[in-house]
Amino acid sequence: MARSIGQRSRGRLAIGGHPIYSTLLPIPILCFIGALVTDIVYTRSPEMMWLDFSSWLLFAGLIGGGIAGAILIIELVRSGRARSGALSIHFVLLLSAWIVEVLNSFIHARDGWTAVVPTGMTLSIVAVVLSLLAGWFWQSANNGDRR
């Protein structure tokens, strides 16, 4: 059953009735996907610009993910839902993706081809899979779908 617009879960941080975490969650997911795409393009092109784009997207995703993660921790502590199955899985997956991308940022700090192939590309793929799964479990937790 859908919640009415005025009804919000206890403990959720919101601005104007809009949950902050749900608004910020797509930022790291999209930035990590974008970094993977620019890594793929870089492997097919000699342009260093694509490596720079990957680094910038990783940075933006890490900042957005860090802010979103901090807000999620506050929400979980305030609401007492920290032990919920789907929420716990979501948090672990998102944290894992963030840690993988921190490592990936260090790999991308290298110069040229070795910054992407093969380690950077592998870490990007792992982080994208983890972040997409985290988004999936976030939807499951919010819709009450515990499959």
C-alpha cells in the first residue's frame, strides 16, 4: 500500500517532505556507472581525457556516496531500523562499493594505460555491480518487498 505524501517514516531526514538519502543515492550509482563507461571508452581510444573523466566521476561518486552514507547512518540510528534485513544488506553493499571505488581512485591516479587496464576496469565493474545491487535492496526495503 502506498504511503500518502504527508506520511513519512520515523527517523527519515527530509527537506520539504523529500527524503534526503533517497535524493542523494543515485549520485554515487550514476557516477560509478559513468566511470565504468569512460574506462571502457578509454580502452578503445588513445585520449587521456577519458582517464580524467573517470577520475572526476570517481571523485564525485565518492563525495556523493560519503554524504549519502553519513545520512543513511543517521537515519538508521534515529529510526531503529538498522537490523532490518534488506536495509542491512543495502548498507553493506553500498559501503563495499564505496571502498572498492576508493581503491579504484588510487589505481586511477596512476598515469596512462595502467590506470585503467586491467585493475581499474575490474574494480569499476565490481563497484557498479555492488552499487546496483545496493539500489535494488534499497527499493526492496522501502517497498516492503522482502523477496
